[in-house]
Amino acid sequence: MGIFSRKQKVNCEEYCRKYYEQVILNPIIKGIGPETIYFDKVIKSIAEADQNLSHITSEKLASEMIPLRFELFALAWMHKFVGDFTIPQSVFTKHYLHEKGRDDVWNGMEHYNKYIHSATLHWLNNLGKMNLAFWYNMRNNLTQNNIEKSKKMGLEIDEVIVRVNNRLCSENAWKQRIIPGSLAFALCEKFGLDYLNKEAGSRLAKSIQGLYEGSYESLASIKIKD
């Protein structure tokens, strides 16, 4: 169930602000409640499978998860609303984080955004030649459309638009669990790790998938106003 009543019409900024403050930022900043319990369980489960992460505290994991959760929300947003409202969502997110003095989160999202992009390209490159050409052309066309939309909105073609385009056509790569695994590796990199065993990697990827699903399910309860 979302933070609004089912299928309530809201604008992009209204919903994103409430979600960021009530679901992502405040529970972690306060250090209390279900968020702390959740990350305690995640780190314990992973450490049981691989001692390489045994030195990572739940607080450290929760802190590094903040930019990842913002990126997962943006990915869920794109998958839910396809081409609609994705640029405004990205623009608002950058402004919101700057307003909150959390440019570190915005900058941290880039690491995970690049992994989403590379995982999507990995999925594309494993398609047959005909499918590969089709999807590459579609992605290129959608990229160009977003650039044109941004110009009409008076926006600079900067990292805000690049990040939106990096998430394009990622639905199948997500469904086939290529992206969750890639993001698990990206998270490990942040902790200075270049290896987790298969079981630990799977557990970490599942926790990342669960956070994405929570974001996606919340979006099912709303309609965005034009």
C-alpha cells in the first residue's frame, strides 16, 4: 500500500517529496524503527554466507543504501510510467537533494545508474542480431526523444537527462535479474570488495530487488497529474 490512498492523483513533486522523506531518508536518519531492523537482518544474512562482509555494520550498509534506494526508486518510476514524467522526476530529485544538503546522495546515485546502464547493454548484447538491432534502435530513438523533450522544457542536456536515458529499456534486464546482481556488485565495490560468493551475492541481490519492489508497489497506488 502506498503513502497515498489507492489511485489518488498527485503531482510528481508532491509524491516524490513525501516518499523520499517518509520512506527513504527519515527512518535511516533517525536510526530507529523497521529500517534498522531490516538492515540488521540483511547484513547478518549476507555475512552468514560470506565472511567478506562481516565487518560491515548495518549502519554503514543503511547509509550506503540511501543513494542506491533513490536510484531504485527512479528505476521503478521509469518502469511504471514508461516515458511519462521521467524527466521531471529526475529534475526534481536533483533539486530536492540539493535543497536538503544531500548532494552526496545525488552524486552517489551516479555509481548505480552507470551499473544499470551497463547491465542493460549486457542484456541487449546477448540478444540475437535481429532483436539486438531492434532494441538498439528503440533505445537510441527514446534517447533522442528525451533530449528533444528536455530542450523544449528549457533544460540543459546534463547528467539529469543522461541518467534518465541510462535507465531506458531496462525492464527485461531487471526481470531477468541481471540488474539486481549488477547492483549487488556495485554496492560491494563501495565497501572495497571485489568478490562475494554465489550465495551471498544472491542474498544481497534479493534484498536490492525487495527495495525496488517496495518502490514499484507504492507507485501502483497513484496516478500522476499532467
